[in-house]
Amino acid sequence: MTDLAGLVDNVRTKAPIIHSITNYVTVNDCANLLLACGASPIMADDPEEAAEIAALCDGVNLNIGTLNHHTIPSMLAAGRRANELGRPVVLDPVGAGASRLRTETAQRLIREVRFAVIRGNISEIKTLVCGRADTRGVDAGEADDSDDGRLALARTLAERTGAVVAVTGARDVISDGARSCVVSNGHPMMSRVTGTGCMLSALTAAYAAANPERLFEAACAAVVAMGLCGERAYAALGARGGNNALRGGIIDAVYRLDGQSFQEGARYEMR
């Protein structure tokens, strides 16, 4: 796998428009992160316009973090329309396994929408594979939380769905069923910022939309980029910096990221 750096630069060159039906806790951060990476955000979650807006966009990001019965039909409509037009759709199954509604909705989305990338933590991905998980809401459980365990789950879900699957945690793994990657970028303090996963899913949608013929590489590049920007944001914290400063620092680091600086800091290996 070569030239991940070129995929980063493609986002700024192509400036994809990304429709996100996402977590209202982090919607502003997702919008700003999309702007920072060179994409343009649209957040439209009314069922009457979700499909119409999706048709205007280059990619769609569906995040069930603040799931409700208003947004479920919107997600289905936007995802189906993007599928009809051949545009990549990303799923972030936030909290799958924590409630029946979340689990059943994530499973329904996978049945009815063809996803380019599915990104979640170990608990969420295990729920999609096994129908259960050791979960604490949106936080990851401990079971299977090793590189090999995460890779096995990612490969299984990728084979079932045809999507590239990214399992994020202390170390991140990505698989399309045939190829796999382990990413070492990131910093532990990122777990103290609400929505780094949501932001990563939005970033993944932008990378996929800008590089639709290289979805596996696009997902890998997005995961590396988010971890690398977390590292750089932490390094830039002053003596009084905390998790709020880190949140803004991550967005700033994404804004400054280009192919060359990506290449200088990327740490990943193929499996």
C-alpha cells in the first residue's frame, strides 16, 4: 500500500461535499473538521429532504450517536439515495450493543444500505458481528481488544458486508477482508475528548469521497491522519492546556495537515 499521502492532498484538491446525519453532541466539531480537511459539510436530518440533500453531495456520513425515530428514516433515505448515485456512505454505529434500538437500527442500516466504510470501537463492531458485546455505552469493552482480536472481527464484518471496516482504540485496525492495516498513531488523551470517533467518521467520509476508487486506502489514511493530528495537538498543548484545548488543537492540526506532513508522521503496518 503506497501513496497514502496523495489521498490526503486529494481531499483539498477535490473539496468533496459531505452530508452528515450525525450526533448532535458533536455536530459542530464534525462540521469544522470537514472544513479543516478541505471538504464542505451539510447536516440535514429531516426525512423530507435527506435524500434530496444526499443527491447534492459526494459522500454521506451516518452516525447513530443521538439516535431517534426522526433520524432513522432520514438515514435510510440518504444512504439509499447515495447508493443509487454510487457515492460512498460511512456508518458510525455509536453505542451499538448498549440498547435494542441502537443495535437493531445499526443492523437495519447494514441490511438496507451498502456501506463503503464502517467505523466503530471494539464493542460496537463485536455487536455487529456477534449480536452482543461487552459494552459500557459508547466506550469499548475489554473482550477481544488485541490487534489479532480486532482484526478477526474487522475481517469478518468486512466479508459479510463488503465494507471496509475500521476498529479504533489504543491501536487501530482496518480491513477489507483481504487486506488489513494496523495503525499506531494517536494519543491516550484523545479518549478524554467527546467525539473524536465522530470526527474520524466524518473525516473518513471526506477521504472516501475524494478517493472513491481506493476505499481501503482512504479509510487507512483517515485513521492515520486523525491519530497523527491527535499526537500533534497534544504536543502543542501548553502548561494550562486540557481536553478542550486538545479538541480545538485536533481540528487545527487537521487544517494544517498535508501529504508531506502526513508522510513524515504516519505509523502503520500491513498485516
